[in-house]
Amino acid sequence: MDEVQYSDVLQRLKEGSQKRDPRSVRLAAVTSALVEVVEGDDVTAAKVYARTVTALEGILFSETTSLTESLATQVALLELLATTLPFVTPTAIVSASLTLTSRVLRGVITASQSVSIEGSTMETKDELGGANAALRWTCKAATEVLKRLDGRQKNVDEKVIQQLLLGTLITCMEDRRPKVRKAAQNGVIEVLVMEEPHRCHSAVRKAVSSYAHAEIKKTTESKQNDSLGDLLHLLGFLDRAIPYLAYQKLGSDIMELATALFQVEESTSSMDFVSVKVGQATPKVLVISSSLSVISSLLENTDPERKDVLDGFAPRVLASLIQAKPSLIFRRGYAEFEILQKGRTVFGQALLSACRRVLSSKMDLGAKLLPLSVQMILSIATPNDDESEKNSTVAETLLVELTQLFRESLTSFIQSGAPGLDKCLNDCLHSMQQVISPSFLPSTSISLNCLAVLVQQLWQSPQVPEIIEGLIQCRKESAGDSSSQQAIDDAFSSIVQGVGIEVFWDWIQWNPDSAKTAAGGIRLDRAFILPTMKVAANTADAGGQKLAFFQSRILGLARECDKLAASSKEVKFHQARVVDLWSLLPCFCRRAVDIVASLPALTSVLKKALEDRHYPQLVLFISAGLVSLVSSDGGGISTTQSEILSEAAVELLPVMFKIVALNDKPPTEDLKTQMKMTASEVSERSHQTQSLCEAIAALSRCAPTPFLHGLFKKLMQRLLEEAQSGISDSSKVCAFLCLCQSLVSSRVLDENSISFLYRALKPMIRNDEQDARIQKRAYKVLAEMCECHHSFFFDITRLQETIELLTGTMGTSQIAARHMRLKCMNIIIDGFDDTHSEHVDELMHVLAEILLCLKDPNAKTREAGYQLLLSIAMRKDMAGFLQTVTAALGAETPHMRSAAVMALSRLVFEFGWEDESLHILLPSLLRTVLVLVNENSREVIKSTIGFIRISVAAIPAEQLEPVLPELLGGLLHYHKAKSRFRSKIKIILKKLIKLFGYDALTPYVPETETRLLTHMRKLEERQARRKAEAKAEGRNMDQFDEMFDSDEEDSDDGRTWMSGATGFTKLTARNGGKLRSVARSSDSKMSKATMASRATSTSASKLESSTRLPDETDGDVVDMLDSKFAKRVKFNDQSANSDSDGAMEFDDDGRLIVRDEGAVVALESIDEGRAEQQQKFIGNKRQRLGKLDGVKTKESDVKSKKSGKRGRELGSQYKSKKAGGDVRKKDQKFEPYAFVPLDGKSYSKKNRRGAVEQMSSVVRQGGKRKR
């Protein structure tokens, strides 16, 4: 690093990074003092380094200052030293002064440890740092010193390096304080991982390796628990550092330690941690887990320089782990459960890491050890019966890694042809069958996936059919477990994707009972395989399927099922299997390899299947198969294949034409039968027609040209005959047009045929007296012609004719045809260039139609209208086009004015940020649209507010500021039509506040609405204070609380004016604020809109949400199981005026109406009122009232009104509902069960009268007292 960089670092140290941090201030002071001591103006890192070491030495050996008092200064000097060392150049300076630096740093370690031994505090009260900080910064400084030593230099004494390392970093690695120990370990690893050009010095590697070897040997030989904690810390360090040390020697030591730990004795009297009592082996299992984690980390190292050594070390590890007894060490109760789980997982990972290296380097040995390894993995991964859910995590982890081993290493291992390979693979497959057992049920998905991957690799093994049969039986037994069944289906799908349908088919016995009964077909428990095969084969990338296999094997089984459907009682089941078998046809048509040999014979079968009325579903599969067959090789079909496909097209196209013509025709002329067709049947017919048309378009590309032209002429002849007949069948005409669209999309028709079709379409487009479906279908064919034969329409004469056709039929266009009509215009205009400006001007004649389509209920029509509007705008002058659209704002109907505003909004949204001409016009355009803001039409107001929102975002602040008076005046002038859009107006206000602030907007806000801005400002300030307080307290309020409680985000739909019916915001309620007036007082009568809505409400709407549970008094528990509970269920009276049940009312200005109790009178008709009075609800049924019931109802109403004047009787919540209460004595004044709660609010001046009235049931009220 150069000196310029160090000068910047030094300047930052002198200034202090944090002014309020005592350590930063002390560091800045110490740095400034040292810089002043350095002679001359040239302050280099080398000089600062020398002065810092000298200062540290002086402090350590000072006789006037104690070590405890100088800890803060030591911390600052050590931080300065660690920061300066990376900049010291040349590195020979560090090497020359290494002895002094080592002595000083070791002295700091000794002094700091002596301070902690004496019992002093680790951190000083003045926050300047104590012994902990000194030890950590010493480790950092020692690390930087060792990093500056070049490993290629031989002039450095290795003993000095070892002294520095042992006296600082290694000493701190044994420290009991986690932060100190972690700092030392990280420092050693930083030194070890150094690469060229400054590699780690060999003395460092030797010293650390010797230290680790000595510690492991000492622990292994002592076999005591005393040093177990240090050993665990050492193993955690070696897990990261062992690849950079003497890994061969240390790996052997750790493996020897792990092998010794696997020795198990049930009882012992000593504290030997190799042999401990059951239940006291937690430390032992921890050491085993840490040791195996180090071994696994070492074996997974991919450095080429270490490959040979690790390949020789892996077989010893694998053999040792196979010979170990993990089931005894990791058995339940031997240690804590979580520790046992981790130990089992690490053991399996180490075993798989060793096995992976053995399979790649020593394959002959791998053939012997692989089955044992698989068996060992399955044994430790098998969940226990009593803790299967918890243990499943071990099985999932290990089986995932075993699956990865099979995928990565097994293919090359099989290709090696090692001795004993067949026996090895069969043993592995036999062992993996354990995963089908119920013991692996918690991890079924992962375990069966592992088995499926192995089956893919060993698909030629004779054991595979047995495994497949076992999976089928397992699925049958798990009938109620959907997750297990899904896991088995996924396993079958994976196998099919790996081996293909043909290989998988030979493993399945579709009806094992056929040998006994000669029934054939497919048994019920195997029917699930066909849909699984279909999905798997469609998603697989592998090709090479044979049509001959489908014709001989699959269709043979389909014929058997068809015979059973004709002879057995289970007709639907066998017919469904026929359909499932035929659904495999598209899978075989994808990349079929025997088209020339097998397609001619299959064509006749397909022809008969298309005409089979018993299985209309086959049309979908045959159509999809033909499309896949034609496009199987992406156009790379040979000449011979083309000829075969051409012959198939000649045979199949007439049949498919016939099916399409009949499919759109109703099956009978009986109207009642047509009405019985369900929506699913209609959708199925439509889907079949669509799939057939796609297949026709695909086959037409392969058909001979003369045959196709002849077919087209016959089609046009029948179309014209049907269209020109006096009573035309619209279904037939639509079917013929659909066939024409298919031929057009195939792009094989010549110009004469396209011209003939175009002339035939024009009368259908102009005529509005026929069925709307015909015109819609004609527009679809025209759109397809415009898209596939674009050059045909760009002849000058024909283009003019087409534009006149589209613009002149505006009055005769059906509603259903709008979308395709706009699509035709859009396709044509997309092909225009600068030379077609006149034609664009002609399309402007339908601008009114385009605008009205923006309000169409159909979403496709609206989007097509928007796209056509934008296409015209891009080819016209923006200013002139905007002027034309703006003229529609003066239309007579609100519908047209709303459409014009929506068009302007989309234009501003698309071009407002890029088009400079539009950017200049936006302020004046906004003023023009603001004229409509006070209309009474709701749709106009809605579109206008949307335009304002987009314009505020698009117009710069300096151009928007002059429009603020008109903008705010129009937005905040509320009336009935605008009140429902308050939330959207609120969003616009928030945007304006961000741009200009509250002070700039307040003068333009109407006086009646200034409280809104005041409220918004208070909420914003309150939220800012809460965020500041949360930040000061260290709490994060930006995630959950703000999202859950905030009313100030746009995502809450702008509901900040009121929350619910009370007008409270959540912030106000949480802060204990009082209820403020949210609406002005108004007349006691209902608004006309409210009365009308109530008068016209139906009885069905009154029944909605009318049921409620019995009223609960305080302390009363409702018994939901009580036999009389149903009689106590009450129903809301929709006509009653209740604070909780009544709907919110608004006046004509949109303000909330708050009425006094009893002020609202339900206005209903006399007949309806009498009917309601003469009916009652019992359960959910309405029954007529008798005479006595009516009298009782009136009496109860009178009592409830009287009791309503007086509050709830005091102590009523404690009164028994069954007994009559305690017995009263004669002349007893007070009831014995009365209870008076002490509530200070009840006796205030305001609430005193209510409290006295409540006590009237307990105390006789005398004369009235003054309040």
C-alpha cells in the first residue's frame, strides 16, 4: 500500500470516527501525540510503527504507572499498531524488528492476563477498554506482523516466529473468554490462508501443527474430562484450518481419537471419557461430532495439490467408520437428544465424503465398501418409532447427500467395470429397498427420491421389477396418507423421466390376476400409473420413442379395456383407462424415431379413433400428437418423412374437417335438449374444436398443394352456400369460418385463395342482421389474414378498401366483435411507415369508437382499444392528436367524457416522461381536465381523479405549482359523487405534500377542509417521533409495527380519515387520545339515499349476517352444548337503530351523520311492516306469529324500553340465572347479593346521575340532589 493511502487512514484516526465514543477519542489523542513525536514532516507508516512499539515497551516496563491504569492507552496503541502494520514498507523493517515487537506483544498478553487473574474488571467503567480489548487488539497486531513476514525469506529466525505465535495467538486460543479466543483463531487462519506472492511462513504452519498434534495426543493418552473443553475449541479451529496445516498427520491423529471414542462400555467407575456411563456421554459425543466434522472438512477439500494424499487417507477413514458402532454411541438416552442428532448427521456426512473419494480413486476397493456404506447410512438414518418426527431431519439430510453421491459418482463407477461391480450394485439396490418400509414414513419423499435415482442408474438389474411392485403395494397400503402417495407418484415420475416409458412399461404388471382369471385390463390399484407416466414423459427431455410400441403394446391394452367396458359392470372405470392409455400418444409423437415405418399403419387407427363417438376425448390427444409429430424435429424432417406425413394428412384432414363441422352443430334440433348442455360440455366442445384447428393448421403444412387447394374450394363453396341461403345455420357458418382460419394460419394458401376468402368475408362483416357469432368469427379470420398474410393487404388499392371496410362498418359492428375488430386495425397500423400518413388519418374516423371501447366491460376489448390508441399516437403529431382527443371532453354524455379522460391518462402515462411536446402541454391539459372535477357523474369523477394522479407524477414541480389553486380547490370540494373517492384524493395529497410541503398547500385548501391537512401533519409528526424514539431505544419499528398499525401508507387504501365507525385512527387509540368530532351534526331524518336503499332491500339481504349469539353479561358463560341453546339464539333487527349494527350514514356533502339514540325511525311500507310484525325466526326458519305471541312481543318491547332508561342493575353479573337468590328476611331493605364495584369515573360530576340510577335496585332513592 502506498503512503498516500496511509496518510488518509492516519488523518481519520486523528480526527476520530465517532466523537461520542471514548475509545475513538482516546485513539485520536494517542495518534496525534505520536505523530507530533515523529521527527520531520514526512510521517510514514514505518516511523509510526517504530514509535508505537517503543511507546508500548515504555508503558509495559514503566515503574510510575500501574498496568491497570495504562490499559486504555495500551488499547489505543495496539489499535494504532494493527492499523499501521499493513502499510509498513519494505517488509524487511518488520523482519528486522521482529524480536522487539514479539517481546512487546508477549508482554502485553502476560500483563493483560495477570490483570484478569488479579480479579480486576475486564472492561473499565469509562468505556476506554480493559483487558479483553487489550488481548483482542494484541491478537490483531500479532496477526498483521505475521502476515508481513515473507515465507520466502530465510533471514528470519524461526524460533522468534514461534515465540511470537505461541506467546500471543496460541496463548489466546486457550483463553476462556469467547471473544478473545475467537479473535486468536481468526488471526491464525488469516495467516494460514495467505497466498502468493506472500505465502504463510513455514514456521507458522509447523508451530500450529505441532501445537494441535500435542494437544490431541495429550487428550487421547490422558483419557480425562479435564481438558475436554479446550479440545472442543481446538477441533472447531481445525475444522477450518486443517487443510493449511500438516493435514496428513493431524488427520491420522483425529481419526485415532475418534476410533478410540467409539469404544463403548456400559459402566465404569472412573471419569475416563472414552468409557463412560450411559446417559453421561454428552461430552464424548460432542468430541466425536467435532472430530468427524474436521475429517469431513478435510476430505471435501478440492485442492489438486492435496488430492493424492487425501485419496490415500480416505480408504482408512471409510474402513474405520464402517467398523465403528455408531448405533451404540448414538442410541437414545446415551446423551442429549439434539447432540445425538448432530452426531449421527456428522457421522453420515464423513462416511459419504470418504466414500465419494474412494469411488473416484480406488474403484476396486469402492466395489467392496459401497454396499457397506449404504447399509451404514440407512441404519443411522432410520428414524426411531417413538421419535420419528424429530429424527426425520437426520434421515432427510443424509439421504439427500446419498442421492447426490448416486448422481455424481455412480455413473463413472459403473463405466469403470471394476471387479465385483455387479454384486456391489445388486447389494446396494437390495439395501435401498429398506426405504419402502414404514420406518422411513416421515421422510418418504426424500428417501423414495434417493431410491428412484438409484433405479435410474441400475435399470438393467433384475431386482427393479420387484422394487416397482413393492412401491405399488406401499401406495395401496397408504390409502389414507396423501403425502406418502404423492411421494410414490413422484418417485415413479422420476424413474419414467430417467428410463423412458418403454423400459418402465415392461416392469409393470397391469393386472397380476390375469393369469388366473384371463380378465386382462388394468387393476384399480395400478390405474394411478398412467397419469403419472403421462406427466413425466411430457416433462422429460429424452426422445427416441417408437410409435410401433404405442400401437402394439399400449393400444393392445386399450383394446382389452374397451372389451371389458362392453362386457363388465364397471363401464366408466374401463373407459377411463382407455382414455388414459390414449393420452400417452403425444409423448410418443415427440421426437419419434420410426415415423416412416410406423405412421402409415397408425394413420388408419387414428382415423377410426377420431370418428369413435364413445370416446370423444380422444380428439384432444390425437390432435396434440399430430401437432407434436409435425414439429418434432423443429423443421428438420427428412424427405421420406415429409412424404409419409403428406400421405397421413391426405387421409386425416377430411375427417378432421368433418368433425369440426359437426362439433359446432347442436346434436339435436330439440331446444330442451340444447338447454340441458352444461357449461363443462360446451367448454369441452370448444376445446376440442380449438385443438382440431391447431392440428389442421399443422397438417396442412405437410399436405400436397393440389389436395389442399381442392379442399379449400370445397370449404368455400359450402361456406357461401350456407351464408347465402335464406335460413342459414349460424353454427355451420362459424364452423366453416373456423376451418378457414386454420388454413390461413398454416400460411400455405396462395394469393388467389386469400383474395377469394377476403371477398367472402366482406358481406359477413358488413351485415348486422345475422348472428353475432358469425361477424365475430369473420373478424377473427380477417385478423388472422392480416397477421399471416400482411403483404396481401398492403397493395394500395386493397389497403384503401380494407380501411374503408373497417371504418365504414362502425355502425353495423356487433358488441361481441369489438375486440377482433380493434385487433385487425392494430395489426394493419403496425405495418404502416411514414408513407402511410393518409391512411392513419382515415383511421382517425373511428376515434370515437376507440374511446368508447376503453369503457367496454370486456378486458380484452379495453386493452385492444388502448393499444390501438397508442399505435395511432406514435404515428401522429402528439399536439394535434391530443387536441383531437381533448375535444371529446365536451361530449354530451358522461360516458364519452369519462372515456376521453381515460384516453388522456394513458397517453400521459406512456409518453409524458419522454415526449417533450407532451411535457410542455401537460399543465394546460391538466387545467382543461380540472373543469370536469365537479361533475355529478361518478364515472367522470373517477377517471378525472386518475388523470390528476398520473399528471401530478409526470409534471415537474415548477410547472405544477401554478396549477395548485385550481387543483386543490377542485379536489377538496366534496359532493355526493366525489365522496367515495376520498382515499384516492388522499394519495394525491400525499404526493403534493412531498413535493411542496404543508405550508405551501395550506393557502389553497378550502377553509372547511383545513383540518384534513392538520390531521395529516400531526400523524406524520407523531410517526416521526415514534421512529426516533424507537431508534434511540434500539428497536426496529420499520417492519412489523409500522406495517401492522400505520394508517399513513398508501397500501392501506388511504384510510386515514377514519378507522371504522368511530373516526379513531389507530395511532390515536394507542396513544390514549380522546374521541374527536369526525362529523357535523345534521338533521335527525335519514338521507334520501339511505331511505331508498332500506326500502328496496329484499328479505334475502335482511337474512344475511343476522344471526347472533345470546347476550353475555359479565361473568356469564354461554354453554354451546346446552340443549336449549338454539332457543336462545337471537337475530339482528335490520330496522332497529343500533350503534353497533346500524350502517354508517353520510349527508350530501359526504360527511358522517351521527344521530342521537332513538332519533332514526325505520321507514318501511305498511304491508312490509305488518308482515314483519306477524313473523318470527326460530332457528333459521321464519314462522308466523300467533295472537298471544304478538302480545308477548309487545310486552317484552315495553319492558326492554323501560329497562333501557335505567342502566344495568348493579351486581346483575353475579346474580344466579336459575335460583331465586338468597332468602330475604322480613322488612329487609337491601338484597344480600348486591355488589358495588369501586369506580372513580362513575362518581364524577358528569356521570353521577347514571351511578345513582344504577343503585336504585339496591338503595332507595330519596329526594333529588343538586349536581
